[in-house]
Amino acid sequence: MSYLWVKYKESIVLIFLVILGLVLIGSPFNKQVQSVRAFFYYLLIPAQKISNEMLQDNSRLAKNILSLITLREENLNLQEENYRLKSQILQAQEALFENKQLENLLAYKKESVYYSQLARVISGEPENCYTSIWVDKGSVDAIAVNMVVLAYQRGLIGLAGRIIEVLPQSSRVLLITDQQSELRVINERARYESVAQGENNLSLRLRYFLNEADIQPGDILVTSGKGGIFPPGLKVGTLFKTFQEEDKLFKGGIAQPEINPGLLEEVLILSTVRR
């Protein structure tokens, strides 16, 4: 018994006092009981105050949590609206850009002496975007093999390639940057001729410039009109490097195409028949 008292005396005393308080509170009214009741009320008041304060704190905490949840929802709604508006702005800018490209192609179509048709690029080679593309015009639109394909980029009209395969509603375009593509070009400034061959990237390899040819980086290259496919005067690219060929018989060079064939969206297909 002494061991239990030593170990649990605080708990025993507390339980005793609580029981005693409850008994006194429920006892018949008299002065002695009134005094004892007042004493126990005095003891219980701090606990009651603490309990009330805890309830008030919990209430305030709950209100704060609800406010934070509401603010988070409002913030998420604002972010969603912001993303939606940005998306609409980007779509509008893209539409304006596409309209500008089409306007320039249509203007060239109107001024050109050749019959032409606008076409949209529908796919490209997944392994290399500088080899060939497919457009949404075919034999039902009177498209034929070896028709010339132009494109508009950065305010410039340039040669993109030629038709090499025709289906009823689509056609394949061999780009000038494909290794299988060769065309005869001429230096617009000094009128020296060369052969431009694709390298499956954004460059053209120039061959067979005469050793005495006055060629310089920055010279504009256009189609010579020889070869029976490309009409003369179409812009092909700009020379940015020259060198002596290994056989010492000719000069060579590297040119950048006038347009980037890997970024085409719309093209203009020319007929070789004049209007």
C-alpha cells in the first residue's frame, strides 16, 4: 500500500478532490457547504478559463485554415485564367504570323509570271527535316513531278525544292538541302555558275566554280535557268565560305539557303508554264 501511495499519490489526491467537489456541489445548501463550494469554484475557474481560451484559439485557427484554403483556391483560379489568356494571346500571334506569311506568298503568286498554288506542309521525314516534306496538294489539283516549290520566311521568298512524287491528294517535295538534290546556280553579282548540292543539313555545297571566278562571302546565289527544271532568278542562298577544291581545277564553297527548309509551314508550288 505504501508503494502505491508513493507512486500514485498525486493522482489519488486529485481524484479525491474531484470526487469531493462533485459531492459538495450536489449536497444540500448550507453555509459550510457554500464555503467549500466557493473554494472549489475558485479552483476550477482557471481551468475553465483555459478551456474557453483553447476553444476560442481553436475557432480562430479553424477560421484561418478556411481563409487559407479559400485564398489558395482563388490563387489557383487566377493562375488558370492567366494561362488561358496567355494561350489565347499566343494563338492570336501565331494566327497573325501565318496570315502574314500567306499574304506574302499570295502577293508573290499575283506578281509571278507562272501559274502557282498555295499548299500546306502536312509532314516531314522524322529522321531528318532537311530531306523531304509532304504537302496537301496532289494530282487532283493538277500538281506534277518537277514542279518548283518556293517558301516565304523572315520577309524573304526563296527556293525550297521540287516535286518528286505525286499522289491524288498529296505530293512529296525534295528539298534543296537533301543530298540527292542538285541544281545549277549563278553568282548574282559576278555571274559565275556553280552546282549547289544539299548536305542533309542547313547548308549547300557549291562545286565547279572556275578558278578565276570572282566569288566572295556574302554573294547571292540564284537559279541559272539551266537544267530544264528551275526557272532563272529564283533566290537559292548566300555564299559564306569559299575554298580551293582538292583537284585544284575548280573553286568550291558553302552557302546558307535563303529559307530554312526544316521550318516550312506553307509553300507555293509553281508550274513551269507561263501565264
